[in-house]
Amino acid sequence: MKPDRMVIKEKLSHKLGIGRFEHTLGVAYTAACLAMRYGANIEDAELAGLLHDCAKQYDNETLVKKCLKYKLSVSEAEQKNPSLLHAKLGACLATRKYDVEDANILNAIRYHTTGRPAMSLLEKIVYVADYIEPRRFKAPNLNKIRQLAFSDLDQAVSAIMGDTLAYLKEMPETIDKTTMEACIYYQKLNKEEPL
């Protein structure tokens, strides 16, 4: 049996700030819409969207401490940019605090920030939903990517990764190896020129 999404919403409403909670609801809604479009499980998409930022309320020092407590590895890029750890810790908390056992949902939470090569459909849905949800407005090419998300999910993933890497090139030490591998994978998949 899957965890009750209404109970999870109630818990998150008390743990996350109002802005983060509104973003979370936007991602859950967008993920459910993308799941409808691409034939994925709508409940799984909504649940992964709800929990994708369940560890986002912690400051960087606490993120590192909690990862060490739960014996989660911390990469060099994550040491330099501990905010990346919220996804990894979020997947751990989804199991420990919210009773999620489905590996596909946990991976969607785990990789919603960095992406990874050969993501599952649900992973791509949550990755894209986090970027395009209705309350987002600062990302470059957002309108184009929002349209692309509903016509070609792989190209939307690739476009998001390209924009993310372009932004991170100003801070190259914070680029996670998984993000770089994912970007190369999706560029090849979509026959794009490497960045």
C-alpha cells in the first residue's frame, strides 16, 4: 500500500516554509500532468513531486550532518555545494519518515536535482516538473522548455541540463559529476552538439 498523499501534504505543510510548500504542490501537480501526458503512474508522480524537497528546509551544515548520520556518501561537489544533498537526503527521509518503499519513486526524488544518464520515465518527469512548475519564473528559456516538456520529454531534459550547466559554468567546482554525465548522455540521445 502506498503512503497517504493527504497525510504527507499535511506533514510537509508544517515542515516547509510557505514558499517551499507552494513550490512542492506545484511540482506534484506538474508531475501528475506530465504523468498523464506520458502514460506514467499519476499517483507515483504526485508522491515523488510532493517529497522531492522534503529535506530542503535544512541548512547546509545540517544537510551534511544528516547525510553522515544516515551513512550517505558526500561527493566533492556536494561538499562544495551542500544544497545538492537535499535530494539524496530527501530520498532517505522519504523511506524513513514517509514510508515510501518504491525504488522508482525514491530514485525520482534522489535525482531530481542532478539528473543521471538513462533516467526512468518517472525520474525525468520529476526532474522536468521541478524546473517548469507554475511558480518558477527566473530560468532561461522557461516558456520554450514548458512547451517542449509536453511534446518531447527527453529534449526537455536535455534543454534543462544545458541551461543548468551554462549557469554552473561560472562555478565549475560545484558541478556534480552525475549532472555532467547526464548532460552528455542526453546530448548524445538527442544528437546535439556537446556543451
